[in-house]
Amino acid sequence: NATNATNATNATNATNTNTTNATTPTTTTHYHFPPPTTTTTHHPSPLLKGEFVEAFKQNDMKIIHKCVTTRHAKSAIKMGADAISLDGFECAGHPGEEDIGNMILQAMGARELTVPYVMSGGVGNGRQLAAALTLGASGVNMGTRFMATQEAEIHDGIKEALVKGGAGSTTLVMRSVRNTERVYKNDITTKVQELEHEFPGDFTKIHPYVKGENYRISFQESGDPDSSVWSCGPVMALIDDVQTCDELITTMVADAESALAEAGSMVK
């Protein structure tokens, strides 16, 4: 979550400094923000309780709350959240139980939210950044796409799987225990789904397969994408190579500028 918060901040900064006017040259300015903290759950996190919010504010920290509905986002804002990561059903990891795609969710955010929000879920290129801005978001948050960068401290085997994967390379597990997770599709995830069908709601049956230690081994030791249940998103369809973070952001911003200019020329 801390990594995602940083990614969201970086992508927002790049957007704010480069896409103000897509038809004229711009100058990149480097901003220095206090470190954000992120809170995530189905409902506003315990970290949004008064004493924590007060401590965060006193230390000049910004609170970014992950939400999968605008209803939850508005509750988080009332409790002190400074910004929202508005996560569509396309996202890797936990998309919640509402199954709302970003085309609807982000437009709802523009109508209903009173603080900045970033689009999260299924984002991997500049056209999507442009789309996010036109839908009302202040930037984008990326998880899977940043995993496939040179700086990401995960095994190259996982990065290779992300490059080779496509829009149909993910599936959903843990729906029966209402903790849905979007993960890489392999034989292990199929086994989990079979157990959920046979023993719905019984986490003890699937725990040996979904436990974090398996995830860690795949990411840090073996690099085998088929040996565990691990989160990633269908944005794999848009990942062609393993770039540096600087190359990724620079390309995304340039492509977003071009896309916005192109779209603007179509509106008369």
C-alpha cells in the first residue's frame, strides 16, 4: 500500500506538471510533498479514527484512502482523508465486492467527491492517463505496471510473466469469504476456486494455498509465476517490456499529451 501511495503521488505529480496544456510546450517542475499514508479496507480504516488523523495532520502527512465505491470515499473524506485512490474492478489485488468498472466509477467520482482522487485499476499507458484526467481524476495509481519495471524488487521471472500475460491472464479467488482478490491465473488458483466451490466460506480450506509465504517465495526466491497465488491485473495486456520508472512515466506523460491533443481536435 505504501508503494502504491508513492506511485499515485508520482503519477499525479507528472500529470500536474506536464498536461496542463497539451498543445503547448511545458516545463517540468519537481515538487516535494510530505510522505503520504494510505489506508485500505472495505469501509474506512481504523487508521481514520480521530487520534490517528490528528497525529497524521500534526506531522504534515496526507491521507490517501483506497475505495471501490464513492459511498465509502465520501465516508473517508468526512473522517479526514485528503485524497482518494478510486479503484475500479479492473484492479489487481482486492477490488472489493461491488464490481464497478472504472468507466463508471471515475465519472461518479467527478460528480460526488470533494477532494482530489486518482484512478486505480487497469492503468498502464498514456492514453489511459488522458482518459483518467477527462473523467475527472487528478492522476493515476499503478501497481501491476510498476511491478514490471527495472527498479521493482521482485524476481525477473515474475516480471517476465507480466510481459507475456494478457487481458485474460487473471482470475478471482476468495469470493466465497467476501475478500475477493484478482490474481494471476494458474493451477494453484484453479485449485483454490475448486475448494471454494466445495467448501464455500471456509477459509481454512484455502489458507495453505493463499498464504503470504507462498507469495514471498515466488517473488523473492523462485520467480515461478505458477507456484503461488499472487496479485496482478489484466493491464498485463498493455505491458510490452520492463522499463525504468523514469522511462515509463516520461513515455506515459508524452503519450497522454498527444492523446489529449488528438481528442481535443475532435471536439468542435
